Amino acid sequence: MYKSCNLIQHGLCFFNDTLTSCCFSPVDKVDGQVPPMIKFNYWGEIIPVKELFMRMDKYADIFKAGGCPRECQNCYKIEEKDWPEERYIDQITITHFSMCNADCIYCSNNYEKWERTPKTYDILPVLNYFKEQGIIRKGCEIHIGGGEFTIYHECNEILELFAINNYARVFVPTNAIKYSHCLFRAMDKATTYIIISLDSGTRKTYKKIKRVDAFNQVMESLEKYAATQKSRDAIRLKYILVPTYNDNIAEFKKFLGIAKKFGITNLIIDIDERYLHLKRYNADGYYINLAKKMNDIAIEQNFITEFYCFYNQSTNNKQFKEDNFIIRFFKAIKYRYFDKKLRELYRNHRYAPK
Ligand code: SF4
Ligand code: SF4
């Protein structure tokens, strides 16, 4: 038994010029992110399996020896347990593309050091190779990041390879401007989950935040994505609170009206990461209370809610803290990090693994 992290042991994250273990490092939260590096200057080339695990072991061995790599210091995903000797991959993040058909004011491709660029590589050859070599475990998680997946040229093949043939669970953020029937098929198989950040209840507010006039297209896609019970359950509709743009209950109620119209029950309440960053992860009480109020209204109307960036929030609001416990719970499932209390809750949760 020793301390390590599932992503160090079994994770791959494809950026557009590097291959890493995970997509972030908590060490340089403010000054830049330096995740554990498997290969610098990586552009989709096939890495032989033996070499891949040798590179991954550079970090795994530090944990095994009782240490902690600099990149992982203080990371909440570190846990103590019996780590299997067997080498395999069970979580892959695909974030090596950044083009998008929207231009959200909060998009990290706009304000962080990652620039939006058409320069990328084909990822299918390397994924196919790892799958054929039997190192990608059945039932693994694939997380999509980067730009807009439905306009990425290998979108359909990736969904065919992992989701439609029931090999992995795929998590896709999409703006839903372009409807993808392949994505719908994967959702209807209950192997793929999508998050759509609508952030508004009206075309006017949508346009201000997403900076494209595509509200009506999104409504059309939503109707198609929500066509079956399974596909509806696979949707999480998100409201990112953007200070001064949509921070009012009237807009949120219209957002709820849209969710209701399409029978979507899973919601996410979030806040603009740029604002939190600016506030050193200490949002004004106004936004805490607003998020809490929104949550109450949604729950009264029988929606299921989660918070996202508020996870990092420190606050004296007792109720919010309790709600945050639920957030920790969701995060725990996502990152497989549990404390004792969370374990108890975990057993009954709808996202519990089969
Ligand atoms: S411990 Fe944290 S930083 Fe290190 S690989 Fe795991 S998730 Fe990434
Ligand atoms: S939809 Fe996503 S990738 Fe596209 S601009 Fe908005 S946040 Fe960025």
C-alpha cells in the first residue's frame, strides 16, 4: 500500500504538442500548469507500449518509493491504496485540438496561454495502436477537452471506436451548435455523456456570452439530442454565471424553462473561471447566494443539480458548505478520490460504476 494517483498509474492526456498523465497540475495554479510529462514535443507518433510504460514509470516509481513528484505536490487526487502491478490505461483525455464554432467570452482558449490553432495531429492511429495492443482497458473513461468536438475531424471515428461499440464511457463538452448524429447514437447507447453550456435562457444573452448568433441552432440540436429517455439522461445543461452578463434569477428561470421543455433534468451551476481566478478563488458573497438561490429554485422544480468551479470556494455559508459536500461527492466519483463519508454516499449514487 502506498500513495499514488490513478492518472499517474493509468492516465494519458493528449495535448497538441505534449503527452502527459493528466490535464493539470495543482502546483502552479496561478503561474501556469505543468502536468507530469510523458513526452515533450509530441505530435501523434506511435510510442511502443514498452517505451510508454517506461516513461510513465518515471513518475509512478517516485510514488512507489514513498515520494511525490514536484508536479503532483498537494494534489487532492493522491490516495493511499494497493496499486496494481499490472500496467494498463483506463483514463484518456483528448484535448489536442482547439478550433471551435463559438467564441465564448470565458473560453480558456482565449485567455490562457493555449491559443486557438488549427495545428493538430491525427490521434486515431495511436489510439487504435494502444487498443490493439490491449493496453486500453474495457470500460475506461475518455474525456474530451480542447475545442468543439463535433467539428473535430476524427470525432465520429473516436465515438465509433470507443462509445458506439460499448468499449468505453466518453464525456463530451459540446456547444451543440452543430448536431452530430454519431454523438446522439453514442448517448442513446448510454456510453456517452454530454455537457452543454447554454448559460442563458434567451437568444440575446446567449449571443452576448457565446459571441455567435446560434441560439436557435442549439435549440434544434437540443431537441434531437433529447429524443429518447437514455439520450436525455446523458445531457447535462450548464449555466455558467458570468458576472454582469447573466447573473440574475429571471434569466436563470428562462434557462430552466428550456430544460423543462426538452425534458432535461440534469443541470450544472457554475461560475466564470476567470472571475474566480481574479478573486483568488474567493467569490463575493453575492454570487455564492445567487448560486444557492438558483440551486434552490432548480431543486424545487425537480431538477438534479451540481456545482462546478464553486468546488474551490471557501465560504461561511453553512448551507452552501453542505451543498459543497455533494459537489465533493461528484468530484470524488469523477476523480475516484474518496474519504470515509463520501464512500457511504457513493454506494447509492446514480453515477456509481456498474
Ligand atoms: S496527482 Fe494530480 S497532478 Fe499528479 S497526475 Fe494525479 S491528477 Fe495529475
Ligand atoms: S464552446 Fe467551448 S471551446 Fe468553444 S468557445 Fe465556448 S468554451 Fe471555448
